[in-house]
Amino acid sequence: MIEQKTFRNLQLLEEGRTMAKLLCKENYAETVKPYITTIEKVAEANNENHFEAMKRINTTTDFTVLEEKKILFSAALMEIVEEKNLKF
């Protein structure tokens, strides 16, 4: 069950990243960079993983109130996950 939930969460993050790439087009990397930085800094400051940092951002700020920002944070988290865990 946990593996299935993890896979579904990754699918949702990938969907967010795909949507962000469609919205931002050639400016994707430049646009998503500050969101990546925010997640990384929150994770580091609280000594937690990036998923926990994203959860903290969702519950303690209004950063993700706008749908566009939700999409960009999802894209940023997927970029972090891929960078850290999916290297071949």
C-alpha cells in the first residue's frame, strides 16, 4: 500500500512538472529555480527531507494558495526528487 501511495504521489508531482513546463515553456528552469531553492532551504533549516519541507510550506505559509504556485512547487519537488534519487 505504501509503495502504491508513493508511486501515485510521484505521478502527481510529474503531472505538476509537465503542466509547469507547458505554462513556462522556455523559461521553465529559470521560473522553477526559486521554488527549488525554497524547498531546499526549508528542508535544511528544519533538518528534514524535501517532502516534509514541502508539507511544512503547505501548512505554515500561504505560498501554495494560488494554483500556479502549487504547480510550480510540485514541479520543483519533482526536480529535487529526480536529481537526488533517480540518477542512472
